[in-house]
Amino acid sequence: MKQNLHAAFSFLTILCKGKDYTDSTMQKSVYYYPLVGAVIFFLSACVSLVSFKILDNYFFSALLFLLTDCLLTRGLHHDGLADIADAMGSGKTKEEFRAVLKDSRIGSFGVLALIFYFLFAAALLSQLLEINAKINNSYIFLIQMLFVGLWSRLGLLTLPLISEVYEPAAQKFSLAKILFAHFKKEYFFFWFAFLFIASTLCFNASLIILCTSFSFLFTYPLYTITQKEKGYNGDFLGANCLLWELAGYFSLVLFYQL
């Protein structure tokens, strides 16, 4: 267990130094991804709350949250979102689509996707901070971000639940293939059940219902592409993670406004 957890943290964050792991360890590490997300978001929330206490500025504190997240993850998932946006925007299919995904350069669609992601995320986070301040309970932000951290990284396990990994013949190494070659789908439902119970106790069942609805709605365009391209790679996972993150923020804001 310790080795699997270390592998998860070293792959997704800068918090642990990476080592050479066996394929079996990497495959088992994916089941700890939601826990990694919780730690990342808890640390980011702490930085954001300290900033808010000092500067009393919602938007700046939200930006610091996102900056901390990017630093802790090395922008791993953001790179995936940009690559997917470029590939989708190119209008290419099959081999040409995959060539765009693998291009290290970022195009105009990738830039726009990142700009809109950060704008939406910062706006929603700043609104959450304002809502919490109005109810005089800023520290509930930590619980909210623990929930979104768990939820967003559960998004990394969603496509393996509903689709197959592709491994182009010309591609000798496929990280997605290594990670999810023997994926046990029951772990997704374990984490989902845990989040359902936890969010119901901390908030109520309407939050997890909202979050599930918006998240799978956001996942659907990616899923249709995976069906068309006969599978997915790591870029799809990163993009879906950020989409589930936005769904979490949006659901929380909507939860407090209903």
C-alpha cells in the first residue's frame, strides 16, 4: 500500500520524489488518485485562505489557489486540456488527430482552453470564498476543496470506467495503457459511494447529485471522441480531471444559491 501511494503522489505531484516502479505498482497507484487530489486541494485552500486573511481579496485568493495547484501538479492536467483542445480544434481524425495530441507545441485552441479554464475556475472560487465570508465561516472552504479535490481526481478514473485504452501501432510506449491495462472498475464505485456519503453528511445529497450530473455532462464530448478514435490516452484523462474540477466548483456555487 505504501509503495502504491508513493507512486501516486510522485506521478501526480511534486510532493514525492519519483522512483522506478513496476507496472503492477503503477496500476495499483491509480486507485489512490482521489486521495492525492484531496491533499493537493487542501494545501491550495490553505494558501488561499492565508492570502484572503491578509489581503481580503476574493479573486486574488482564488488565483493563488489555482497557482498553488499548478505548481504542485507541474501543470500535468492543464497540458492535457490544451492538447485535447488543439486536437479537437484541428478537425483531424485518427493518425492526424493523434499527431496533434503528441505535438509539444501549444496552438490557439489550447491557449483559449486554458484561458477560459482559469477564468471560470477563478470566478467560481472567488464566489465560493465570498459566500463563505458572508455566512461567517471561511474555514468551510477547506471542506469544500477536499470534496472537489477528491471529486476531480475521481475524474481520472472515469474514462477507464466507460471506454478502452488505445495504443497506436506506431506508439511503442503508452502510459495510459500501462496504468489502466488491468483497471478494476469497482474502485471507482467505492470512491463514488464514499463521496456520496461524505457530501451528504457535510452538505446534503443535492450537492453530489448536481456534481454527478454536470460532471458526466462535461465528460460526454470527450467520451464521443474516445469512441470515434477507438480509445483515449493520458491527455483525455487530464482534460476530464479539469472538467470534473470545474463541475465541482460550479455545483458548490449552485448548491449555495438554490
